[in-house]
Amino acid sequence: MSAPVAAIDCGTNSIRLLIAEERPDGTLHDLERHMEIVRLGYGVDRTGMFDPGAIERTLDAARRYTRLIEHHGAERIRFVATSATRDARNRDVFIDGVREILGVVPEVVSGAEEAELSFAGAVTTLSYLAAGPRLVVDIGGGSTELVLGVDRPEARISMDIGSVRMTERHLRSDPPTEEEIAAAIADIDAHLDEAAREVPIERTSTLVGVAGTVTTVTAVAEGLESYSPDVTHGATLAIDHSLDVCDALLRASRAERAEHRVIHPGRIDVIGAGALIWARVLRRVHDAAGVTESRTSEHDILDGIALGLTRR
């Protein structure tokens, strides 16, 4: 085993840590894998600024992660910040706080690099993928990335649609009204129209979904009583079945969603918007490429960050 590395992915809704070693075959052996819902991007779509409370929640999580990193002796650390940090005008307050706690400067990566990291993390950990181009879809809190390729990205785009952003922008009622849903669909579809001009989704042979929205939809679709990454990772779902689950989550009240024990409490209020984004992507890929099922990966940008560290 190689020396441990530490990867941190800080998005709009969650901050995640992976401490891992590289096996002789180049795959990762997890030592720690953690996720906390901190909602760093709360209000950023509306104000263009980080909320002070959201910054402090995120820095508190970073302090806890620092202790784990020190415990395992990981010397190579990469902290990647994505959609919300790209958009916040007061990002320097957050960046300075992380640097003081961890001793590293957070990298505010572009949407294109975010897409490439997600692709690497997903494709390298899934077995029995069909030949031909794979479309990896990463639905985050603030943005959604589409990246197409076989072994490496050939086309990619990052769109400013995510579960938190769409909830704050459109789906404010509980449950959302038909007018709110229609407005959200129009917003999502406009972004997908633009994406289709950059990413030839009609070439898709295998559709892979990553990150919390897709893994949560998968857990609900599989009827799990408790969340199990061992079950959701690599799961194959018929698109028709996924669409039914997505529609049910979208139209449910927050109390009804909370009855699903597999939905993290921090996702209860935004999973409907995330499910709607995933449903619109599923329909688009089905119609353009004739794909009838999707694969789910528990491994994504976080694993892509760690793999990059082990190969430096």
C-alpha cells in the first residue's frame, strides 16, 4: 500500500472526506469516508454571497476532518470546492478559514474539471460496463455535470442546475405546486438544450449517475430499509422505474419524504428538485440514445481527487 492521501470535496450541500491508500493494482483502499450536510451554498443563488452560519458549519466539519487526516498521517491533501464557491463573492472568507484549519488552500475548480474528476471516479470503479461511450451525470446541490467518454472525457459541460439551487429558485412550496414544477422543468430543459449542443448524448451506450441525488433515488427504488452503499453501488435500474420514483419524490411533502429512512435528513427538503433534474436527464438520454437503464456509482469526484493524488 502507498502512503495515505486525503481528498475533500466541498459542494453546495455537503462536504465529504476520503482518506485512502493506493493498492498495487492502482485502485483505492478506503481508510475513512465521511459526509456531512452543511448547506454551504444556502442562499448563494439569490444573494451571490455565503451565509456566515453556512461558512461556520462547513469550517466545523473541516476541523473534524483535520483530526482524522492527522490520525492517519495523510500528508498529501487536496481540498476541492465546486459550484457554490465558484459563485460566492465572499469566497475568500471561506478559503482563508480552510487554509488556517487544514494548512492547504482550497482549489475552486471549474465546472469542466469537476466533470472530469467525477468521470474518473465513477468509470474506474464500475465493472461490466458496456463498450462505447459512457455518459456520467453528477447532480450536485448547485450544479449538474454531464461528461461523455470511454476511458477518458471527450465532451463535458457544467450547468447551473442543482438540487439546492432549483429548490430555492422554484420549488418553495411543500409539496411543490404544479406551477412551480412547470417552471423548474422549463429551467432544467433549457439548460439541457444547451448541454446537448456541447455533449453528443445521442452517442451514449451506458448512462451512469453519481452523487447524493442519484444514490438516494436508487436506494428508494431498491426498497432499502436502511442505506447501504454496497447495494446501491453498481445497481442497474430501468429508466421507467426510476422515473416513477423521481416523480413520487418530487410530489411528496417533506413529511412524506422523511418516512423514507434511506433519505439523509439533510436531503429531505432538496431531494425532490434533485429527482426532477435526474428525471429530465433520464428522459433526454432515453429519447436521444435509446438507453433503457442506468447504472449507479457511489464513487465520483471524491474518488477522482484521491486517484489524482496517488498518481502524482
